[in-house]
Amino acid sequence: MNIASPESAVRAIYRAAQDYSAAIRYLKEFAEEFRIDTNFVFTGGVSAGSFSAMNVAYMQDNNRPQATFSSGGLIPNPDLGCIDCSGNNYSHSTKSKALVNCWGALLDTNWIGLNDNTPLISFHGDADVIVPFGTGYPFTALFLMPTVYGSQPITQRANHIGLPNQFHPFIGQGHNT
């Protein structure tokens, strides 16, 4: 990832979500071997892992960021394909029973749509300088990164559309504390 390029950061976030999706599909493919009841798959993550989990849970292919499509120019970027088009060819739903968001964020809270039904529990320190509690740039001062929406606006969106959720802010606390 090139930290001087917001598009590069968006592509890195998307690739991580593709990897997360591939991992879920892999585990479901071998559910019997791993003794997994696929009716009770819960997902989540901490920091970047939470970005990935929430993107898989809430982003649809029609929400795919423009930066993930092919581009020309001096250093062309290849098309990254759909969220489920990488890592393996297993065909399983990546939806989970519920999602745990620890210090995570989304590129767009509108990705949480009216038809989404994956309940959410969020934990976030309000003094986090790595992943914004509200709206801002990752790592606070890196204005060249894309704007992201932390647990507070995610919770506001979930409340607005009636998605079951809980939010546990840690007042005065930073990242992963």
C-alpha cells in the first residue's frame, strides 16, 4: 500500500475484505471436517480485521469502491473483481449470524443497507488516533488516506435503519485499550 495514495489504501482495504471472504468460504467448504455449524458463524475483528469483517458483512458488489476497478495511467491498476472473486472458488454465503467490531471503521456507512440483518456489537475508544471513533483519516494525521467512519457513525447508521446493535465506547481510551 502506498500511504500517499488514497486509492491504494482503498484497494488494500478491499483486498483484505476479499481475503476475509475467502477464509469464510473455505471454512464453510470444510465445515464438517472443522466441526462448524454454518448456521452459527460469527465474524469480527480488531482494527484492520474489523474493517475486513464489516466490509464483507455490509458491502455489496454494487457498492464497490471506484478505486477497485481497473485504471490506466502511469502505473495502471488491475481490476480486483467482486468481493467473493478472490482466494478460492468455493461458493458459500459469507453472511454471519452477528458481527463483532473492535476499533474498526467503514469507508461508507451507507453500505449498511435497509435489508441488512447482521446484528452488530462495537467497541471503540473515543481517543483513538489510529482508527477514528467518529469520522476522519486512519492514523489521524495521514490526510492522504481515505476518510473512514468509525464505530460512532456506524452505530448511528445502524440505529437509523433499525439494525440491532450495541455500542460500548471507552471514554478517554485509545486504540485497542
